[in-house]
Amino acid sequence: MGNLKDVIQLATRKPMHPAISALYEVIREYARNVDERIVQGELHRLRDVTDPLLGPSDNGEDERNAISVRDNGVPCTAFSYPSIKLTHRQQLTRSLLYALQVLVSMFIMLIFMTYNGYLMISVVVGSGMGFYLFTKRTLSVAQATATKSVACH
């Protein structure tokens, strides 16, 4: 293995900075999809327990945990949704994805800390391209009203 100067020269000769930024967007979108699958699975389970027309079943749930579904499949209720208890596997998956996001964002931060304008621009361009190519092309009301966070980059 070479010294730090050799590593920096290799990194600047082979520009991977836009790809690293795009990779961050891929991981972030995958993490969102994992969370969405967990929520959809829980909503499916709740639909089996709760009849939208009759209200909650007699298994000890109160009316706040009842859900109803509109024609477009969007769950709605006048009350708050119940919390979802994650399995160990689901929590491990979410934790590993979070750790991977942090790792990639730290690399992006180090690229930015070189204060090289071209590298900074390549990170921004890569992030934009990654967001365009790898995020869903649908938008929910919750997504439209939520603030967009870019973490460390």
C-alpha cells in the first residue's frame, strides 16, 4: 500500500466522486424502500385485524389503532397511526443501511474538505444525477410537505 500522497493522486486521477454521491442516493432510496415495505406490511397486517367498515376487532385494540383505506389505497384515519414494533432482522437491516449511509457521507465530506472546486462540483453533480436516476418518480403528500435533508453533503 502506498502513502497518503499516492492515494490522493490515485483518487484524483480516477474521478469517482460523482459515483460516490450517486451511491449515497442509491443507498438512501433503498433505505426508504425498506421502511416503506415495513410500513406496508404492518398496514396489511392491521387490515386483516381491523375491518374498515366495522371498526376495530375485539382483540383489545382501541379506536385510535383502527385504519381505513380510501379508494386509491392510501391509508387514512382521524387518529394517529400505531407505532410499529420492528423485528430484530428489520432493525438490523435498517441499522446496517444507516451505517452504510454514514460511511459514504463521510467519504463525501472528506472529498469536500479538499476545497477543490472541481471536486466539490462533481459531488454536487453526482448527487443530482443520483437523485434523478435512482429515486422514485412518484410523490406523496407526506414527501412533498417534508423538508429535504442532505445529511453531510
